[in-house]
Amino acid sequence: MSRQPRCYALSSASFWCDWVSAAAGSGASVLGFAVLVGFCLINAAGTRAGGATQVVLSSAKGVVLTGLVVVLFAQPGHVLSSAPANVPIGGWMAFATAILVIIGTYNGWADLVIYGEEIANPGRAIPRAMFGGIIGVAVLYLLVNLALLHVRSPAAMAGSDFAAADATAGVFGSRGGAIFTAFGVLSVGAIANLSVMTNSRLVFAMARGGMLPRGLTRVSALGTPLPAMLASSAFAAMFLVSGTYLALSATSVSLSQAMLAVTAAVALAWRARFPDAPRPYRAPFQPWSLWLALGLNVALLGVFILQDPANALLGFALVTVLSVGALVFGKVTDPAIEPTEPLAGADLWQSPN
């Protein structure tokens, strides 16, 4: 859990360091810590402050990307070569690397589920928002890629450290690097804020379920699960200053993919066990679409394990040790607290398909 805010705080700090020409390394770690503290202070001011910050940052990101698409398509296209492309065949490992980057790009598509208790009528609202968000982001990202390919060849993009800045050099000149570095700060900052919000709610839910101390279930008068946020952010800060990001990130790759596979399996089991449970929407092509999702996620899990077996094994070993500790700890912790009541008017509280 703490990997996400630490990762995005450090990424945002790295963009800042590039922007102000500061030294990387310890400078980025210190600035990343400041970014993390800043978003914690914003969220401590209440759910409205955290939510409004997220809306502003995400909206600004969408506006900038839309503007990038318009600017690039307004430029003359590059001349297509008629010579056959010399594309090296990388095999499964190259595929795994590429798909890992793609998954990372769209990561977070299901985080809305974590906010279910804060949404009126979540059974209907969550699927609509989730699939609408997936479609909207996919369309925007594809347009950005098409716009980049309009002015730059794939080979030129592959050799570029900052494809967007190079592609807009004809418009922004040497300022393109600074402009899109600023956009990097904005983009990663938006994700860092969301990670602080998301992880605090995960810790809160685990504490309410009896897996963590009951004190982490306290909520401030402004609606923020403050102890949970401080606890998750403290762990993030610990990894931030320790410089263990790469190792931590590597061990989480297969774990994250395993969670997607387990989620698909649980959904199949849920439908089989409770076929008549109320569902706000009928999922198409059931159960075959779920079986397809399970198969694809298991296949990707296998590829990721083969790509980096040592870190995959380490990640699963860490989870096993923590799970055993949770079982032991669960015998002495306070009983689980009952979940909060659904919001008024939420006529469908059950999980969607």
C-alpha cells in the first residue's frame, strides 16, 4: 500500500529536480517527502479539500493533454518511409516489458471501488463512473499517441528522452522541455494526492475489519480517516527516505497482477454462490467474459514471474510472512467493527457484477 504514495511523491520530486536543475538522489528524496507532507496536509483539511484538489489536478491534466493533441495535429505530418522497417523480435520478455508499461499507464482504473461508502447509490454509480473513466482515458491516451506519431516516427520517438517536448519543438522551441516537465509535476502530483486518499481508506477498512488496531478507524470531524492517513503516509515516508523504491516496486509487479487474477476468481465464485444477488447492471457475455479476464490475468502473471522470478518470489514470500502475522495478530486484536450504514437513498448497496 505505501509503495504508491512514495512512488508518486518521488516521481513528482524528480520532475521538480529536473525543472529547477537540482541534483537527483537525496534532493529528490527530500523534495518527495515534502510533496507527501503537502498532500497529507491538504487531505487533513477534510474530504472536500482532498476531493477538490483531485478534481482540479485531474481536470488540468486532461486539458493539457487535449491541448497537446490539438497542437500536434495542427503541425505538418512527418514523411513516411517506404522502406521496410527493421523491427527486432524481442520475444516474450519484450512483450512482458511493453505490457507492464501499458498496465502501469492505466493502473488505478478500479480505485473508485474503495470510495464506495462515500458515494450515493454506489451499486449504479461505481460501474458507470468506472467504465466511463476507462473509456475516456483510453480515448485520450490513444489520441495523444496518434498525435505524436503524426509528427514523429516510431524510431524518432524511441530515441527521444521526452517525446512530447521534442514533438512540439516547432511550436514551443527550447521551452518545450520546461513546459512538459511542469506538466509532469502536475500529472504525477495528481496521482500522489489520489494515492494518499486511497491508501488511507484501505488502512481504515483493514482496521475496521479487525486486521489493524481499532484506533485507525477514527475519522475527523471533516471526514478524513486521519490516523489511517498518517499511518500509511508514515510507511510511505519510511520507504521514501530509505531509497528502496526500485526493490519495492520490483517485488510488487507480480503481486499486483496476482491480485487482479484473484479478483476475477472471487467474482466467479461470488456469482456461482449468489446467483440471485441484486445487481444494478447485467454484465454481458457472462460467465465467459469473467473466465476470459481470469485467463488473461493468469497468463500475464506467468509472464511477469518468468521475467523477474527472484523479485516475484520475494514479493510472494513477504506477503506470506505478513499474512501469517495477520492471522496471529487477528487472534489478539479487537473484534471487527461493523461497517457503516449505507447512505440515505442508496437503494442498491450490493456489489455490482
